Amino acid sequence: MSAEASPTPSRSSKRDKQKKKKPPITKRSFPYFEDGNIVISANAENKDRLLFRLHQSVLSFHSTVFADMFTLPPPAESTGIDMHDGVPLVHLPDPATRVASLLKLMYNPTSFHFNRYDRNLPSVIEHMMRLCGKYQIDGLLGYLKGLIESAWPKTLVEWDTLETEIDLKLDFRRYGESLDDFIDDQYPEPASAIVLAREFDITSILPAAFYHLSRLDTEMDDKKNRGDYDDTFMSRLGEGQRAANWGCLSSSDLLSLIRGRERIKTLYTDIPTSINRSRAFSDCVNKESETACSSISWSLAKDLRDQTEGDLLNHLKTVYSSSALEKSGMCWSCRYSLGEAVKVVRADLWEQIGPIFLQEEFDSPWGR
């Protein structure tokens, strides 16, 4: 009885096996210094292994983790330390592109030209920040956190200055001056900034970021619409409207936003009422009627209440602007005192932005 012949493997299956067994390619990648005394390796997306030849002293200077690693004595029986080109080889589990970016920043920080107002800055540097945290590279992490902080106003003066700058650029567009980018592309995006601030404890930007986000329409969803070139969305960007990456917010931050919006909505009534009740108009010099300026002030308060919601800081500034008060018919003394009162209220409101959005309980100083 003849033995049954075994099937002959096809050429295609042999090629497939050879492809599967093909080892990853090892490549040098910048930074790679011939005088380096340590090689770091990391895997690229295509499974190639990238090698970075570096200096232990530089890594130790920046990173507590590497400093501790290099000071640990090798085990007495260890003779199988991985080597490459005559120096120790250490493999990192992190993606090679992110490792490369971090090492480039470490060796030559001026090679990165970060624009603090770049709306995509959080997504550009978040991976480097995570690696800085993982390997305790505190100096560079502080530098990157500072970039995020510098993009957001910390004082009312800084806020008003930035808003004025944006208004001027919008005026250029309205009067036919062409700008290369949408206004929205030239300034920070709040939702991704909030997510990064939560992760890295950059709490100083949260009040301004939440307040700015509270002014935006949820239909202006950047990630949902920009990639699809939605006509309505792109048209609104062209008009100067702003967008946000709404989908990246956590449920707790969405709750903080909704709660803050509702609180500001009530302030549209509480603040103008508080302003008028605190003023006795005793210095009024209106000779025609003792109650004329008081009536005008309450009329302005109604104008503010009619705004209902949106940008309360801006509405306080416009409704009670010098030109608006002058046109109102109010006497010079009442114009001055009301204007000063509104300045105080805006300053106080700025200080309350954090509690409005970030505290579970908010005790309004302007409540009834």
C-alpha cells in the first residue's frame, strides 16, 4: 500500500511565511551622536526599530528616571547587557515618533517653533508632556505647561486686550482686508485646553477657558464639521465665529460648563439690579428732573437683561460704554459714577469666573 503524498506548499504560502519571519529593520534616527555613550531604541508604527545615540549626562540632567537608571549598578552575574556600537542599549516602549520629538526638544528646544495661540497646540505637545511626566523631565514639562498658560488671560486687562485684538482683526475682514486664516485658527481652542489643564494641573487657565467655551454654540463643533468641510460651519467660521472640540470634554467638565452658563444667565438680572440699588443718585446734577438719570439707569439695566445670555463681560462693557452713556442723556456726574460702578462690577465678575464654573456651590455677591 503506497504512502499518501503530503501536499506541496504553494509558492505564495512560502512567501507569506518569509514575510512574517522578516525581522524589523533597525535604523539610526536623529538625534544620533557618534560620541554618545547610550543608545535608546523605540519602535516605529511600521515596526522598524529606530535608534538614538545620546549622552547619559544629558539624559540624567533632564530626567530623574534616567539619572537613577544610570547610577544603578548592574547585577553581579549580568553579562548579557544589550549593546549597540559598543555602548549600552536601552529599549523604550513608547512610539518612536514621540520619543524623537522629546529628544529633539531636549537637545535643541529652539528647533520647535511653538505659537502659544495655535489652536492645535494642546494636541501638538500633549504626547511630549506625557513622556515628560513619565520620565520625570520636570524642566521641559514646566516649559510646555508655560506655553499653554501663556495662551490664556489671567487678568481682566489681559482678557480685554485679547478681545480688542480679535475685534480689530474682525474689522479688517468686514472692511475687505483679507487675512489668510479664519479668526478661529489664530487663537486657542478651549475644550482641548481644558482637557490638558485637567491632566497636568494647569488650573490657572480654567476660568478663562471655561468662560470662552460658555460663549460658543455647540453646533460649532470643530472635529465634527471641519474635516467634512460642512458649508454652514465653514461659512460661520468665515464670519468670525469660533468653534470648539466639544467631543473631547469629560462629563464632569460638561456639567461644570452647563452649571456655569446657568449661573451667568441669572447674573444678567442680578448684576444690573445690584448696580442700580447701590446707587442713590445723590450727586445727580440733572436740573430738568430729579429722577431722569435714575430712569435712564434702569432703562440701561433692562437693555442688559434683554441680552439674556452669552458674553456678560462684553455686554457690561458695551451697554455701559462711555459713548452709550453719553447718548443716553444722563448727566455727567451720573455717567461718571455709573461707569466707575460698572468697572468695579466687571473686575469682581472676573474674579468670580472660577467659582462660577468650578465650584459645586456658588454664593453670588450680587444675589437678592
